[in-house]
Amino acid sequence: MMKMRNHVIWGLLTTVVAALRVAGQETAHFEARQVRPVALTPDGTRLLVLHGADAKLSVFDVAGEAAGRPVLTAELQTGLEPVSVMARTDDEVWVVNEASDSVSVISLKRMTTVATLVCGDEPGDVVLAGGRAWVSCGRSNEVWVYDAESRVVVGRVALPGLYPRALAVKADGSGVYVASLLSGNGTTVLPAAQAGLPPLPTNGSLPAAPATARIVRADDARVTWTVADDDVMEIGVAGTPAVVRRHAGVGTHLFAMAVQPGSGRLWVANTEALNEKRFEPELRGHFADHRLTVLEPGAGVVAVHDLNAGIGYSGVLPDEAARAVALAEPHALVFEGDGAHVWVAAFGSDRVARVRAADGVVVGRVDLRAAGEGSRAMRGPRGMVGHPERPLLYVVNKVSDSVSVVDMGSGAVVHEQRSGTHHPWSAVVREGRGFLFDARLSGNGTVSCGTCHLDADTDGLAWDLGDPGGVMLTVPGANLSVHDATPRARVMHPMKGPMVTQTLRGMQNGAPFHWRGDRPTLQSFNPTFRELLGGSELAGADMDALAAYLLTLRHHPNPNRKPDRTLPASFNGGNPVRGRDLYNLHTNHCAVCHTLPAGTDNNIDLPQEVGSVQPLKNPPLRTTYQRVHFNPRAGAVSRSGYGLGHDGTGFVLPTVHPYVLDELTTPADFADVAAFVMCFDSGTAPAACRQVTVTAASAAGAAGELSLLEGQARVANTSDLAVHGSIGGVLLRYFYDRAVQRYRPDAAGMATLSRAELLGLLSGGDDVLTFMGTLPGQGLRAGGDRDADGVPDRSEMVPEVLVREASGGGVEVSWSREAAGWVPQWAAGPGVEWAPLRLPVTVEAQMNRVVVDPPAGRGFVRLRRTW
């Protein structure tokens, strides 16, 4: 037996670098909306998987014997929160980064980003059609179009639908389909004055319910505006890109699309919200249907298939038989080659299902979760792709950050492995995540908290979750709007009326929670699992884990602010800078209740001051810019059925609610304050999500962007700055140390560099560097210590490799199981190119082991880092 060990000489980390680590702090993130997190290279030999939590593209070898047990060969840096991946060639891969508002163009051969393409706010998906790359940009409601070869923007298509996300290409290549995530379901809200009286409480001890707004169908005779329903839009590929057709009635939330081979029909995975149904007891266990909608090109909807058609919702909960088969939240579709069957990934159920295309009947289900596992082990299947030659389905699981291999013939999981070798979150946060999205916690397995809080955000709707049989509730508040801090009891009726779904992001320092402030802690939401989902309340430790996860979520940067986080000089005809001053002016009282920085004092104030008939918490203003698509003026066409107020009725900024204390008088006053509110700081600096890739030729032109990133990184609690790239074929990383304002390399003992010195390393050819902003405290992981063990990446010890003759023939190669991120490679002789071993690796108690049958009885083996 031989022992081989490559020794790397390294010194102890300096106390400066060690101090830069954020010890004991949970990793903040955005819970991005994955759309297409998996793809194959055109030659079918490599599986591309997005590891969103770690901002990595994981590359697996799936050729030959590796097809059933993919071999991880590389982990390549992307932008923040990668959500979709597409291989343009066998070497060039495009990755859409939701938080970075960019597309990373990555070379698999060079193992680095070679270009960063800027796009609209919160991009989601990318497809190729007509020699162009098409990228959906959700928050800016656009599709950006690039020449696929030159990567130059050749068009931007404004869309009528809300939050375009998933894309698909027509069968004949003449068009690109775009699905809206938040197009709504044809409902809207009537203000209390038009809604009529609420019904009497069923609890005889309750007083009459307050007059509240009412959710109605958009075709209700009392609705004088039109609510748009642009679910699927078709963009023509030829000539100037433009929307040529729209389709309505597809669903409420559209997650994925696939074109059926042969027929060319478009299949859309979606949920249909049942928010027109009133009161929590009526919605218990069933407030959404999970469907596949079929569209005929040029004709529209021709079929709607309920994935849970066999479940009866009128029985007693829990319904274990329903839980065992339910399919909740379909997030991915893959057709078999002949188009006769389509596979569906049910994100909330941890199942994939085979559906007969002829009639939409589910003919098979595969459970991705092992027997006995609970929500802490939730998978959350989010993307799928089929092997080009074998009956294997690769399923990417968002919640567990793993890849499951499903044998489509036997309907069994034959293998599962992690998407990447390192995860930046703590175990408590990773496990707590599943409690939000696991539909198995509901009474019949069809709904979860995530059914409405899509990816921990909002669904763009309002719900009336009042309870006529409930009880009165008393919570503390104060009349701070009139400068009276005396604690007062706020009495709340259980028939509270419609309330817009709030985001679960950015809840740090936000207690008490909910529109009425009637939940003192996040743990106070535990009864929801019983009262709304129809399941059982969580154990205390499980609820604590869920709360820990929720507190790691952050808002995206507000795109209306300047890149340096300052206010623009003008916005929508107003002056945000003057608006800020008016907002803060004591006599206007805006900042009295909507206190900076979040826009709330978390107080339950006098309801009459805001025209309310019931107590309400002063809500934060950080996401106001996202919710301005409601226009209930007579004859208007409204993109959304719901507005800015707690019940969805407010729509005019800056005074969404009636208010009597402000002293705004002129149209300019109102326009300026409205502009400020639209540019309200979200709590996340824009620089924390920006990227720029430079070469020797482009470095001078990037000077302004680099100065911005460095300047923001020098401001405490704003952003970090990391660099990754390739110089002379060597992969390098650097971290910008704000204390010395220089770049620290990813190897101990090497000198820090100024920006000029770092850029001076670019000598032309394939040399390239990407400068990447990150959230505070996360730059060191991206810039030189990925596993956060205190040892710079290039100073890590290479694990000991043991080589010996295997008992059954061949050569056994083994190395420590604790050595994460190392892959064995084989070369037949000196000077021969190294290649990954495509043989199954056996994971034992202490060791990883693989048996090799060397060609000609000899060869060379080594371990190489995957990142």
C-alpha cells in the first residue's frame, strides 16, 4: 500500500483576516425563486446544477457509468441567488442570478465566469431562440433580448403581465412563451362602503363584526375597473421583439412551462388560489388547487388537469390517505420523448409524478423522501431534466440542496447526493426551512405556508381569514401619532376582513407581526398549522427552527435607488430628496408612525387616524415599490386586483390611507413624498448584489463600477467585495479588506494587492476577473475561505490518498470522508490530460473509496478541488 500526500506550506492566518469572519452569525439570503435550476450540456455528458445557497454552479459528469451516480467535478462561482441555467454550447453556460440582476456567462473549460451581462430587476429564466438569448426580468416586467454570440442587448420587451418568470420556446421556434408568476386569478377587492354588511358571528358572545372590504370576482357588477389577466404572453422571435398574443384563464401562479413533443401544445404548471372563499374555517386544508393547464398554439386554453382530482376536501382532517398521494405546487415539467407522458415535480409534496398527456391522469408517483423522514429532511423538488439515452430523471431539490436520480422505468429513487460540498447556513436554519414549504404538514397534504408565501414572499392576493366563531383579542398599543406613549388596550374582532399576503422577508426587528400586530413573536403563528392548514401544531423546537430560518431572509435592493444607495434626483415626476425632508418634517407626521429605517415604529396606533374601523399596526414601507399595480378608477385597466392598504384597497401614494395630520399642500409636495416612498431603502444596499467582469481590455472602462464597489465595501454593514477569476490559467480569489483597503489573496503568506496591482495581473488572452458584491459578512467565503475554516482556500492541505490492490481485482483508491470538495482524477500516463473518475464512490464510516481498473495495468491518480 502506498500513501501519497501533497503538502502545501502555509502560515497561520493573520489576526486581521481572522477578525473579518463573522462568527456565530446566521447567513442572510433572499430565498430566490428557482425556475430552471438544472440542465444538460448539448452532448449530454455533463449535468449542470445550481446550488443557490452557495452561489455555485455544480458540474457533474453523467457519461457512461456515471449516469446513475453523477460525479461532481467542479463547483463554479455564479452571481447571488442563481435561479436558472442554460448550456448554449458544451463549454458556454448562461446562469441567471436573481439577486445580482445579472447573467453569468461561464466557461466550463476555463472553470470561471468570462462575462457578466446586466439585465432588469430580479431576472428569472433564460432560453435560446432565433440566435438570441431571452431573459425574463420579473420585477421590471420585461424580457431582455441578447444576441447569443456577441452578448449585446438587442431588445427589451415590456410586458403587460405581472412578474414574468418561466419561459418556453414554441415548437417551431417562431415564438417565446412568457408566464406571469403574479398575474392573479380574476379577483379584486371592494372597499367597505360598497361591500355590504358582514354576516353575523356564529359565536353568540361576539359583538357585530366591523364593516370591512370584500373580495369579489372582477366581473362583479360593482367593480367599475377591469382587472387584467395576462397569464401567458407570446413574443415573436422574428424582427423587432414584441408581444403578439396573450392568454388568460391559465392559473393564478404559473411556475413552469413545457412544449409537448408532436402536438406543440404548451403545458403550464400552476396553482389556482381559492381566495374568493371567505373565512378561515371554510378555507381550512383547501385554499389552492394544483393543476396542469394545456394551451393550443393560437387558440388558448383547451384543458385543465387537477393533480389531486381524487382527493375529497369535505372529509375530516387529517386525511392520511390524501397525504400519501397529494401533489402540491407543481414547479417543473419534463416530457418523455414521444410526448405521451409528462413528469411533474411537486415541490411542496416531495414527489415527482408521471401524468398521461391524453387525459391528465396521474399514473405514477415517486416519493423523494425516505420512509420515516419529516419536514427537517424535506427535499423540495424544483427542477428536472431527463438523461438523453437512459430512462433516468435528474431531480434538483431546492430545500435539501440535493440531486435525486429517478429510474423512470421502475419509478424509484436510485441515488441521491448533495448539490455541492459546502453549505453556508447552519443546520438549524437548513432544517427549519422545510417547515415553511412542507405540504405534508397540512391535513390532506395539499397546502403549506409556502402556498401563499411563494418562496417566503407574497402571492399578490388578499385573503379573508376571519373566523365568525372566534374570540375577541386584546393587544397593547399606544397613541404615538398624537405623541401619547401611554399603553392602551387594542381590542380586535376575529372577523377582520380581507388582508393582503405579506412578505416573510426582512422581518428582523419587526415584532409584533402581521397587519394587526396580533402575533407577538414568530412562534405565535404556530396555530396556523392547525387552524388554516388543517394539520397539527409544530413542536416547540421545530417552530423555533422555522423562526430561525425566517429571520435570515432579506429584501432585495430597491432598484429605484442609485447604486451607491443614495436617492436619485428625480423619480416619476417627483424629487425624492425633497420628499425625504418633507417625510421627516415633524408637522407632516409621516416619520412619526413610519419611523426610519424600516418605515414602521411597530406600534398599533389610533385606528381612526388612518380611517380604519379596527386597530392596525403601522406597516413597514420597504416593499412599497413592488405593490403599485392596482388602479380601481372607473374604466381603468388594473394589472393587479389588490393595492397597498392592509385590505388591498389603497392605491394612491403617498397617502394610501386617509390622514388628517399632514401639512402637505401642493401637488409637488405629494409627488415628492411619493417619489421618496417609491425609493424607500429596502435594508439591502444595491452594491451587495452588483457584479462586473473585467479583462485587460475592459478594466479601464470598469473603473467607476470598481470604485463604487470598493467605496460601499468600506461602509460598515453595507456590503463586502470579493473577486474570483483566472490568471494564466490559475483560478484565484481575493477579498477586499476594508481595514487596509487592499485585496487579500486566497493563499496565506502572499502580499495584499492594490486595485491597480490586481488589475495589472490581467495580461490579455483568457485572463479574467469578476468583482462581486455580497451581503455584509459573506465576502470572505466568496473571496478566499469558502468552507469558513480559517484557512485560505489555496493553503488547504491536500488530503492523504491511499492506493492499494483491491481484493476483487483492480486498484482501490481511498481518502478521508471529511475532505469535502475533492474529486479523484485519473491519467493513463505522464503528459496525458487528467479526467474525473466516473466510477461510483463508496462512502464508508471514515473513508471515500473507489476501485479502478487501470488501462494497461497502470496509471496515475490524484485528488483535485472541485472549486
